[in-house]
Amino acid sequence: MFVRQVPNLVTGARLLLAVGAFICMGRVMASVADSTQAEVFSFWAFWFFLVAAITDFADGYLARRYGWLTALGRVADPVVDKVLILGSLTYLAASPQYALAEDFFPVMPVWAVVLMLGREFLVTALRGLIESQGMEFPADKFGKLKLIVQVVYIAIPLGILGNIPNFIHFPLLGLVRNPWFFAGVFWLMILLTLFSGVNYCLRGIAMLQKTKEPTNS
């Protein structure tokens, strides 16, 4: 039935939104000497990214709520998530325009991108191994919390450079770019990346060990 493909269509739309965000972030990266151009493209990158992130929760909810689960969706949804998040983090790492003079460290250190990329490769490989044994290996609450914090961390510099607080007539929102708060979100993101990765590994190892236990005949 066509209606079962609705979550997959949402996932496809999220990929297009991610591409739109990357194009805009690329234009920000190229606008080294043009602060006005950087602001305009960061403004659009913020909205592309935010809508894409929101649809991530929408397609999963629809699939579970109405039983519209498909083999394509199980593969495509996490892949598009990783493209959106890791792609955005990479652009942040390559763009000095998002930094403030009072920041304690670069907006996105390269080592942090490598850490999160390695974590995703490890979890994806583990999930593939476990599901090849006929078992399900869904995301847990720590993985979902990690994703939420990543979304928040990416949205902050995009929104501040894009002047979103003034656009929505809520200038106090700019306080989220306070260096101390911003650094706190960064380290929370790193801790959740490590903790959720270790938790996935422990859970996966336990599941694989059960498949090797002899069964009583």
C-alpha cells in the first residue's frame, strides 16, 4: 500500500533538506570576507537543518504508530540521520565563520568529528552483525539523547550566525551562544557519544553471546 511508504517519503525529504543545508553551509564556508552573505546562508542552513531534524522524529513515529515499517525504512532512516548530523558537523569543522573570539576551542574540533564518525561506523557494523542473526538492534534512549544534543549543538552556531534570535523576535535566545553554555553542550555531546557507544557495544556483545549458548534439546 502507498500509505506504508509515507515514512520513507519523509526520510527522502529529509535527505533533500540535508543537501539544502549543506549547500548553504558550503556558501557560508566560501564567504570568508562577506559577513552579510554568511548571515543569509547560515539563516537558510539553520531552517533546512532544523526541519530535517524534526522530520527524523516524525518518520519514526509514523512508522511505529501505524505499523508502516518497511525494510527500506529500516536501512534508509539511520543512514540519512548520519548523513545529516555528520555532514553538518564536518561543515562546522571547516568553517571559521561560526567561531567567536571568546570561544574556548574551535566550534567543531576535527578530533570530535573523527570520534563521532568512528562511533557511528562501530554501531552500524554491530547492528548489521546482530540483525544478520535474526535479532533486532534498535536505538536505545542514550543514543536518542545523543542525537538530540547533537541537533542542539549544530543548531546553535547556525542560528546565531543566521541572526535567528532577532528574526523570531526573541533576542534572549542568543544567550545559548554564551561560551560557557556552548562548551557545556559540546562536552555533554562528547560524553553521550562515548557512553552510548560503549552501551551499544555491551548490549550487542551480550546479544551475540546468547546466540552462541547451546540450547537444550
